[in-house]
Amino acid sequence: MLLGVDTGGTFTDFVWFDGERLKIHKVLSTPEAPEQAILQGIRELGLEGEPFYLVHGSTVATNAVLEGKGVRTAYIANYGLGDVLSIGRQARRELYNLQPRPQPPPVPPELCLETGGRLASDGSVLEPLSQKECELLTTRIRQLAPQAVAVNLLFSFIDDRFERQIERLFADDLFVSLSSDILPEQGEYERGIATWLNAWVGPRVEGYVRRLQQAVRPARVHVMQSSALTIRADKAARRAVNLLLSGPAGGLMGAQRIGKAVGRSQLLTFDMGGTSTDVALIDGQVSLTSEGHIGRYPVAVPMVDMHTIGAGGGSIACVDEGGMLSVGPESAGADPGPACYGRGGLSATVTDANLVLGRLRPASFLGGGMRLHVAAAQAALDRLGGQMGVSREKAALGVVELANEHMVQALRVISVQRGIDPAGFTLTAFGGAGGLHVCALADALGMQQALVPAHAGVLSALGMLAAPRGRQLSHAMRGLLGGQPEGRLREQFQRLARQGRSELIEEGVDAGDIKATFSLDVRYLGQSYTLNVPFHDLQQVVTDFHQAHLRRFGHALASEVELVNLRVGLSAAGHSFSLTTERDGATESPLEQAALSGIGQSVPVWRRQDLALNTAFAGPLLVIDSVATTFVAPQWAAMRHESGCLLLERD
């Protein structure tokens, strides 16, 4: 018995598998205490006291970082390096702004401490960590009274003895993060930021996970990581920085699972929820990156490679000081939500615009579980249209078209700007609002095929069930690739693999189910950025790197290739389950006919399960189900696959 839970900014989604069929459920999120929405959903599903297996996509770490609500954290570095996080890479967000608004440093200067324990690049000791320095650190920490400590000493990824010595001073009383645990790689700034982020939000994640585990007993709780691998909840509590893309990673695993079901392996995905839209590219497998960002902070731990913008169903539309329409990034969230939710919201949102245009059916929202207030949406668009000097319908169309343009630009970032033609991919739309925009986005990108998965509105929760349990481990190992003994590389790979296997076996994974993949971060000598290449043998790595560099940057060089990091991925297959929720109820007639703004004819409204299998239905039409609505535009046709997915093709 499996339960996948994804906590979003507007809704908390549930997918329950009882061994035979899936059951879908949604409740409004409770941002101040996310576990309350989870417990409400469990009660409404009748699962209280049941010993099920729960996989959770948490936004606690993400929200704490974006809202600046971490705990008081001390940062410990070597002498002369306490201000590394404040200096950063000296990158300017606005290159031509001569008077940029100053940004506060990640760690206040008074919380940045310096000490001994310095290593050279070969691991030799330049400066020991004396007993006197340990006593001084203990005194300063007692005076500063932080809740967490982040330790980032030079070259700790070679030898972590001094970091471990500092950990022993505070581990009994404080949340302690070591750079040698969090990110054992080169790059003092990136390693320090990751370690500090982990300490900064770790106590909040730890407290949340503890409360959730206690509340759902006897259920077993696992948490989705940013790498699209799940981890036992008590282990996740100490690795908060690895949870920053927890929910979106679930969506990509769900999309990959759905793609396999319909025979599509090349997917351009966009997950449009109530608050934001996440876009990514899947070419057979979900891609990972170590160059991600959360807010203004680089996050160099492995995470799914995606691009996020502040455009969702709850994104607020307004007229700026120059008289121009803008949509997002501010969102109405779950409370009060869009005006049409009837919870006191007055601002026009993308959801209100779709309702005014007729693309959302007020009595069929969430399968009839939540009725939308048309008059409230009309009033919000009337106010917006009055500011613009246009009608309610034109204002609504403008809101939708501007939101579409934001999403198209995001999709181009993840595809066209990387030298990939999206025309050869299938645009895959999910999230509660994705199906309303899929045809317009595909048209803008010149794509002929699209896919709206079964259970699209809760696909991230579904992906929690599909995700494997696993680990992503890395180790810095720098030098010319041609000068590396292949046997030494294989020894290091096996060392990392043994470490990860022991952790998974401790979590109850059968050793025979664990699969390992090896790869290298490599670059041309003198470059700053790396590409990750699978490892089989060194000669093949060189060949594959040249080809990858050519694809990504349009050229390859005759320069020597340099090794930077080793990476090991360990995973045990996720749970298998059927995508079935309801028995087919195909009928010969739609549920109703609807009038849509801008379309001169009435449009049929079908329930998804009533569409005959493998039969093309020409647009325009609306397809509704219990968690989402799909608008099939003119010049497009929709066909229901055996899996329940909608396959869309342009005429």
C-alpha cells in the first residue's frame, strides 16, 4: 500500500495505490504548517492508523530558503577565509546597473568564525587545529548562541580530520553540517554555500520531518530528493540541501514513467502548478546538474536539471506603472487564492482568466469537488480590463497569452539555448494548469506532438511512487585524464559505491536490487565548467566528452582533457503500479457543450474516461478529469491511450 504526497504552493496532492488501483485526492495546502494538509488528506482518504509506505515531496527546505527563514547559523572557515560566502564569485546580477541594490551577505559577519586546521592542496597539514583554538571556538559559539553550525575548511574533501574534530565539539547540542559530508568537491564558495544552506534550513526540515513521522505512525516515511531518488525520512532530515527540488523532481519521475507507458522517451516537460512553472528536458532519462540555483544561491549538489519561473495558475496579473500588463511572479497562493476560489481574493490571476474565457468549467473543477465562482473572476477581470481600457474577455486573453509567452521563453532556455530542436520532442504538460496551455505552447515552439499524462494534476505525487531509492555520491579527483591510472579510478568508484550501498541496505533495500552507474566530470584544460560523461574506459570518456562538448557548445578542441570529479549513482527500482483509477465508461456523447471566448462555435466537454480509446477527437474541445482540465485547441486532435494519457497531434 503506497501513498505519494506532493506539497505545492496552492494544493497538496495525494496518489494512493492499494495494490490494484490508484485513488487521487487534493486538498488546499497549509503553508505555515505543511503537515496539517497532509494529515487532512490522510483522514479524508480513510488511512489514519494504516501501515502504508509514504513518499513525500517536501517544500519546507525550498520555502525556508526563498523566504529567508533559516535558523541562526554560525559559519566556520580557516583563517582569512571567513568572508568567502560574502565575496562569492563577484558576479553582478545587473551588469550595466552602476548603482545596484546591495544584497545582505548570506551569513552576518559576526557569525563568521575563523580557525586553524588548514591543509595544502596535496593534503599535507599547513596549520594544525590546536586545543586552544577548539576552546576559543567553543566559547564564541556559546556567546553567539546559534542553532546550527556550518564548517567549511580548505581541502576537507581530501582529509576531513579537522572538520570531524570541530563536529565533536558541537554535535551533541547543535545541528552541524560539514563540507566534507555535504559536497566533497573543489570550489570553496560553492562547497561553502551548500554546507551553509544545509545548516541554515536543516533544523526546520528536521523538526518538520519528526512531526510528520510521529503524526502518520505506523506509516513508513521516505522523502524525495532533488536528484529524483528517495531517502528515508530520518536520513533526509540531515541532508536538507538535497531536498530543494523535492517536489519538481517527483514530477519528472512521473513524466518519465508515463513516457515509457506511451512509448515516448524524448519529452520536453512543463509542470504548471498554482505558484510556478518548472520546465525540463528528458532524453531517455531525467538529467541531473550540479550547477543549479535556488534564489540567488548556487546549489552544487546533484539535482534535476530544470528551469523555474514564477508563472502558475495563481500568478497575479496587474498593470505596472508604465501601463503595461504583467503576470507574476507574485502569486495568490492557497490563501486567499485566485478570486474564483471564493476565499476573499480580489486580484485577477491566470486561473481567473481561463475561467472567464470558458476554458475552466465552474461546476467541474477538481472533478466537481470544488466549485469556482464565476462572478468573482469576472469582477477581477473587469477591474483589470478597466485599467487597460479593454473588455473583460480581452483582458483575460491578454493574461493567458502573456503567461504563455513566459513559459515559452522558459522552454527555449532548456532546449533551443542548448542547441536542441524541440520539434523532435513531445511537449508533456502536467500540474493542475498545464493542460490549459499545452497546445498554445506547442504551436509557439513548432512542435507537432504533445502529451497530457493520466493524473496530470497530481503527477508529482505519482512520481513519488515511481521514484527509486538511491544516492548520488561524488569525490574530487583533479588531474589530466590521460595521466590517471584506470585501476585507481575504479578503486575510488568502488569505495564510493560501498559507502552508498551500506546506507541503502541499512534502509532495508535488498543488496541485489541496487544498481550502480559511474561517471566523470571532465573539461578541457584551462576551462572552468565541466561536462559529466559516463565511465566505461578512459579512451571512451575522451571520445564521448569531445562529442558532448560539440553538441552543447558547437565546437570541440584539440586540448588535453582534465578530470575534476568522480560520481557514483546508486538506485534500487521504484515501486510498480497500475495507472488505472476508474473503469472505462466510453460514451457516444460529451458531458455538455460550452461557449469559449474567441471560438465561434459551441465546444464539446468530455470526461477523460468517456473518450473512446485510440480514437481521434478533433479540437476545439475540453477534456476534464478529477484533477485537471485540458484545452484541445483548433488544429489539434486528442486521442486517449490505453494508459489513460491524452496524446495530442497537430492537424
